Amino acid sequence: MDGTNIVVLLNELEAEDLIERRRSPEDRRRHLVALTEAGAKRLAEAECALAAVDNEVLGALDDSQREVLYNLLLQAARGSEVRCPLD
């Protein structure tokens, strides 16, 4: 992600009290980002919602089949450079 986009995202999360930023004691130019209690709660809710969707969509697959699918999707997402033959 572009640094500007990250700052915008962090600003939004901080405005909702989901994270807090503190200066790094080792390097005052850096910020440390930590989840707040509200942020941890929201993350847990999102993880539960994601698990529910996974179960709904992939309910017909057992755990090993889900793992195979996940690995295949990762491989497809990584992809490879597409080369077109020269005419």
C-alpha cells in the first residue's frame, strides 16, 4: 500500500478509537500502532463474521479440501507473468 493510503486508513481507525498511535521510544520519527480494546473487539467480530461466511460458502468441503482450495487460490493469486507468443 502507498504510505499516504496507510495514513488515511490509520486516521480513520484512530478516529473510531480502534487503534492508537504512539511515538516509538527508540526512534521518535516512527509511530507504534496498537489495537485498543474496542479495536480488538471489532477484530474478533470481523473474524467471526468471516468464519461464518467461510462455513456458508465452503460448507460442502471438509478441512483438507478447504486447505487444498486455499493453497490453489494462493497459487493462482500469485500467478506468473503472462507471455504471449510472438506472431
